[in-house]
Amino acid sequence: MRRAAIIAGLTAGLMRRIRHFGDFVTVPLAAVIFLELAGIYRLHLVVMAVAAWTLLEYLVHRFAFHRYSVGRRLHLLHHDHPNDPDAERSSLSTPLIALPIGLLLVGTLGVEDGSAIFAGLLVGYLAFIVVHYAVHRWPIEPDSWLYCAKMRHLTHHRFENCNYGVTTIFWDIVFRTNARTSGGRIHSGVGSK
């Protein structure tokens, strides 16, 4: 009986790690595979797709996670418990979302172009999960290049109607949703013309 409990505990611990960290292994591997399928002559499409990812990240975070009920309900868990890994998205859901997108891109644009764009989206997503993980879990000093991203994201958690971009502030500036705090006060482009 004790042996079964130990095995169940180890299995549960392993599944939790896979759920939380699987993307840090599978996404880079998939990106490398699709980069290889794309070839060096499609690098411009990869770069364009990484840039497109930043807009997609902003729009999904702002509208799907903060406006519409299903996405908002799931995302609210993360806002209520920002340092709880169980309140984060699961690596197990990534293939369910990514696979149809990859198949659609390859099917409509061909293997090389579709693979290049999909690889760029995967690289953008990888940047997002690394930065998001870092700003919540790593001790980041004020002289680190990640410190501004951490402060922006913590401001988002505090005020929710600003700073939707995690990997870049660019779209928050474009759509006037950028904000920062100093001395406990918010300084914002939110709602200003």
C-alpha cells in the first residue's frame, strides 16, 4: 500500500512538472523542426511572424483574457494568485492550440512558408513564456534588462486595464494602454488622447 502511495506521489509530481515546464522543452524543439523545414531563405517570414506574435499576444491578453467571460474567468485565477504555478496556463494545452494553427499555415501556405511563419509564432510564444515566468518567479534586480518588463507586468496585475504586452511595451504605447507606477501612483497613457 505504501509503495502505491509513493508511486502515485511521484507520478503526480512528474505530471505537475510536465504541466508547468513542458513548453520550455517542446516549444523550442518544435521551433527548430519548423525552422529546418522552412530553410534559411524564409528567415524574413520568421522575423515577421515573431513581430506578429507580439500583436497577437497583446490582443489575446487584452480582449480574450480581460473582456470575454470564459477567457477572463480562467485568467482571473492568475491575477488572484500570480505566484501560484497552478494558476498558470498548462503546457498540456499548448499542442491543442498550436497544432491546428501549424497545420492550417502549412496547408495553406506550403511547407516552407507555413513552417517559417509557424516557427516565428513559436519563437514569439517561447519569448512570452520565458519573460512571463521570469517576471513572476525570478529575483530581478533593478539593473537587469528584465526589470522594466517586471514592473510593467506587476502594474498590470495591480490595475488590470493597462500593460497587456508581456514581451514588449510597443502595442501598449500604440493603443495607449501603457502605464507605470511611481510612489504608489499610476502614470498612464490609458484613456488619454
